[in-house]
Amino acid sequence: MLISREFDYAIRILRALCGKGRRTVGEICDVEHIPQAYAYKIIKKLEKSGVLSGHRGKQGGYELATPLSEVTLYGVYQAVEGRLYINQCLKEGYLCPNNVGGQACNVHRALDGLQEEFATRLDSVNIQSIL
């Protein structure tokens, strides 16, 4: 699956915070129907990427650290999933037996082009525009 549950939950977490100010993980999970175990893991990744900021204490919770108009689908994907690969053969360091003499096979080249197009398309959609 190219669009994982974690990526979907990350977008929903951002939706729960859009225009709402600071919310606790429990509030986010209640609104978006996300299991808390997933939410904590994803929120930490979004916080590390600079999209969210967390606050401790009685008035604690999470809020947007970056306007969603500046956050793209690709940025969220990278924050939670890492680099986008649509096929194992596109990963750096993968030794494909179908590559001959250091040249990628035609399938690899076609998939590489599709991967670039998909990444570019994801990067052209900001989160604010889909919420």
C-alpha cells in the first residue's frame, strides 16, 4: 500500500488541529477516531519535522507549528514514512539482478519516472487546500 494508515492518520491529526488551537492527544483521537498508540507515534514524527509543536503541563497539548498552507502532502509523507519508493528496486543501494553493466532496466526507468511524477504531484498539494 502506497498510502499507509500512518500517512492517513497524520493528515487527520493535522485536520483535527486546523483552526482549533492547542489540543490534547485524547481530543485529537476522539475527533478523528485514531487509536492513541498510533497518534503518539505519528505526532512525535510531525513534531520532529517541525509541523507540530508540543507543550507540557496543565495547558499542554499539540498545535500547528507551521501554517498548513505551507505543508504539502509530500512533506507529511516524508515526515511519517521517510523517502517515497514505489518499488523496492528504486531504493538506494538495491542491487537488481536485471540491471546490466550498471544500467537500469526499462522497468526501473519507467517506475523511476512514475515515482518522480507522484512525488511532484504530492508536493503540489498543500494540506490547507484539502481541508
